[in-house]
Amino acid sequence: MDVIKIGKFIADCRKSKELTQEELAEKLYITDRAVSKWERGLSLPDADKMLDLCNILDINVNELLLGEKIDMKNNDKKTEELLLEMARQEEYKNKQLLINMWVLGFTAAIAYIAIEVLAATTLGEGVPFGIITVIATAIFVCVMFYDLKLEIDAGYYECKKCHHRFVPKYKEVFLSMHMGTTRYLKCPECGKRSWAKKRMTRE
Ligand SMILES: [Zn+2]
């Protein structure tokens, strides 16, 4: 999505409705700063304001997200393109998250082993080594908790029985058996347990 183009489009539509930024903001119960940020391409309207904004500007949501007026004949095609583009962006974002998860996991594991080996060879057994081990283990566990969150945030798990894709709760994932990112999870759709594979998109 091109935020600059969307911003210019909002500004053009607002002006053609002969509204100031303040007047538009007032109609949406938001600050004129927020409107100004949209128009400069610094942010997008929140989802819960989009419909009201479109109504006021006499445009539809597709037009808003494309940043241009759509000929009604092409509307379906444009919608399709837009959905595809959004799916592609989601897939890309999820892949990045998953890569971050692997990198973070490996780095933390290697760092942990390195610290332990280094501490054992320089300090030998004893109280200082014990303290370092406790601290290093605590940090490692925290990093792993966070790493699991990255895995959950990166896309969906697909039920092997009904192929429904879902995002489970942290606790369920935490307690599940797994092989890599394939996890033994209960499907919220069919209620059966299966080895659910990681998928980057909802469809
Ligand atoms: Zn299922």
C-alpha cells in the first residue's frame, strides 16, 4: 500500500468536499493532527474510522486503500489485486518473523553454551560459576519465551484433519509437543488433535 498516495487522495477528496482538516476531524471525533498525519502519508486511518471516513468523502474502502477513484467496471478486478497484495504483504511479514525466530533461537543457544563453557574453563566449579549459570539460564529462558511468541505471531497453524488454519493461544502452544514449528495442537474448528504445520497465509 502506498501511504503517500493514499494521503494525497484523502486530502484531494476532503478539499473537493470543501472541508478543512479540522472539520473532517470533528466529524470523525479525532484530532486534526491525526488527519494531517494521514494526508502527509505518516499513518493510515484506523480500521474503525475507515468506513466513516469513506462515507464522509463519498468513496469506498477499495478506493481509499488504493488512493484513487475506481471505475465501477474495474472494481472487482481492483479488489482482487488489493486482496492479493495484502496477502503477499502478510506472507512476507510472517516469513520475516519466522526467520527472526530461528536466528534469535540459535543465537541465544550458542551464546548460552559459549558463556557456560567460558565460565567453566575460567572459574572452575564453585559459587561464581553457579551464579553465572543461574543468570545465563534465566536470560536464556526469557529469550525462549519471547521466541515462542515470534513463532505464534508468524502466520497460522494448519489442522491436518480439516485443513482449517488458526492461531492458538500462547499457553496451548507452550504446552504442546513439537517437531520444529510443527506442533501437536487441538483444532478450534473440528476439535481434533493433529500435527499442525506452520503456514504463512490464512488461505
Ligand atoms: Zn480441524
